[in-house]
Amino acid sequence: MSYDFQIPEPLLFNPLKHYLPFIKDLINKNIASPEGTAQKDLIRELRHIGNCVMDIYTGELTQEIIFREVGLFLEANGLIMKESYMLWAGTGFDDFKIITLSDSSQWTLKYYNHEAHYVHIFPARQSPRTFRVKANTLKSAILYLVIIGKDYVSEDDLNKARDHIKLSPVKDVAETEAISEMIDILRK
């Protein structure tokens, strides 16, 4: 999937997992595109979201402003060079740092082993202007909106959408409710 923007070095960011305006825009583009290739690309991308939970930023900052503010923080603190960033952030699985941006949202900065994009950024857990969602809930909601699109969300339709990425059928009310809530968030 090609993004309409470039993520500046040394940053690494996945807007499909962490930036609500991007997710909504992606849904709208796929709804408007002819069935087939675009949906296949979307399904391939959704598989890369993983199976964990993620935090999604809902604030007013554009991605470009987020990137600029993180970059300015790195520059001001002498962390642009990979070696200095690695020492500051740590390189272990559980190592990370949290910074606050101009809108009071908090962002996690983690080392990522890549030559050019080694500053992995994503919204911090329980940060202002974010919410947490399970990956399969997000994938299900996106697929439902793109492939089914009906106003009334039924279990059968959810399962048809989930089948496109081989997710097991929804069986309990709580899972169905979580997906329906995510669909509502994405529709707004």
C-alpha cells in the first residue's frame, strides 16, 4: 500500500495502526474504488497489523506536525544520530521513552533495528487523545465498512467481512459490540 506522505528519517510510523484520520481516509478511498485490486491490497495490509492491541491517536495534529515535533525533540536533545538515540532509548525489548507533544498527547519512542528508520514512534498507552483497540477488532471494522457497508451491523455480515482475512467467526456478544463500536468510531 502506498502512503500519500513520506515518513522522514529516522522515524518509523505505521498510520494504519496508530492514526485515526489515516484509517478513515483509507476506508473512504477503498469504498470509492472499484472492487478487486484495491481490496486485495487492503486485505494484504490488514494482515500486517498483527494480533495485539494498539493505541490510536485521535487528536488534531497532522502526521507532518507529529513528525516535525518528534524530530525537533530529537535534535534538541542530541538524539538524531543512531548511536546516541540507541543509548538514550535502549535497545532491549522492554526499553522505550515517552515524550509529550504540543497537544499534550504522549508518544512512545522505541529503538528499531533499521539503518535509516530507527526511531519507532507510536501513541503511548493511556495518552490523552488516544484509545486502545484489539487488532482483530480494528481489522474487522475496516473490512466491514469497505466490503459490507450496511448501517445495521449483523453477526452474519461481520463474519462475512472477517472471512476475507481468515478470522474466526464472532461468537460472543462482547466481541460483536466492540467491533460495532469501532465501526461507529470509523464512521464519524
